Amino acid sequence: MLIKNLFKPLLPLVLATLAAGAHTAHAGEVEDTIADKLTAAIPGLKISDVRKSEAEGLYEVYSNNGDTIFTTADGQYLLTGDLLKVTANGIANISEQGRASQRAQTMDEFGDEGLISFPAKGTEKASIAVFTDIDCPYCRKLHDEVPRLNELGITVNYYGFPRSGPNTPSFRKYISVWCSDDPQAAMNAAKQGRSVDDQSCENPVREQFELGSRVGVTGTPAIVLEDGNMVRGYVPSEKLAEGLGLL
């Protein structure tokens, strides 16, 4: 990925330099300085947020493609990789917690219009966002679990993420499903390998695909929980419900 490739040579930097880089600027000025400096230094970098890390002397920089890097207050020294914290309960991944928070915010801002949804039966206890590719075998396996997920009170909201990208047969297949008179029935048919009539209409599939890239989807299925945490890959319905605290 862009950030990891650019900063791989910087991994050996010594953290002892962090204290020397302490900054006394007013709140907000440090973040602006970091954003300006990195944007100027790294062509193509688009920063979505800069925030002070709970690790003293470090700031977290989030990019629009879901990557996170750490920098000193002056934006001169950079670190890649996950920041871990030793707690009474073991090791906590501070970086993933930050990504989850950003992911939840991004999903909320996108909204829920244009989704192909399979609602929970009875009272909804939880909802999950599933980035899916109709032709992905494990996406089809997960779709077989949707009726059981609904019985367990879980609403499944599908976002299109045809892995082959725009202007490909798989991408056009998802558009046909979305544009059909009954998207749920068309999704069921397509996930079972049955043909779906070619359809074309104004649709949000490209926007959903781009959203997936922004929240860090790299493969399908990718399940985003309501708190922004991501489950990558197929998970049986009972195990997923258990993880959500429903069993």
C-alpha cells in the first residue's frame, strides 16, 4: 500500500528522539503542521484525520485508504505498523481501535441508502455491513447463513465490492442485481450461481466499492460491525452471533 511502501525504510527510527520533538503550539496547530508537511512530502497522500496519540510524543495520521502512520509533533520522524499497549488484560491494539473509530464514522457519513438489505426477523438485535462480491465463494457461503443470521436478530446490509473492479463482468453482475425489480431475490439467485437478467440503471455500486477501499476492505467478504471493527472473511452465523454477544 502507498504509505507502507514509502515508509518501510523508516522503521528502524529510534523512539528516544520523540521527547526532543515536543511541540508547544496551541491545540490544532500541531495537527495542521503535520498534515501540511506530510501532504507536501508525499505525492498522492490524502489525510483524513490527525490526532494526538495516547502514546506520549506521537500523533496518529489516518489516510483516506485506511492506513495509519505515526509521527512526531514536528512531522519529521515517521513510524509505520500497529501501536500496541500492554494492559492488565494483555496486549491491546491501539492502532486498530483508532481505525475502527474512523471506520464507524466513515460508514455513518456514507449513510444507508442504496443497500441491499436482509432484515432481522422480529426485534433487531444487531446489524452488520457486509462488503460482498457475488462471485466470491466465501461470500456465497456467508450468504447461505443469512436466513439464520436474520433468525438470530441480525440485519445484513450488503455493500457492493466486486473485487475485479469497475467495468468487469462481476461488477456489471452486481449492478444487474441492484437494478432488478426485486434485488433480494436477484441476490439470492446470483449467490446460488443462477443467471440474472442484465439490467442497467443509475446505481450506487461504484460509490459502495470506493467506500470499501476507504474503510480498508482488501478482500471479501468483509464484515463491518456497528462499532467499526472489521471481521475479515467468512464466519459461521452462530460464531458471529456469539461474538456480538447475542448467544
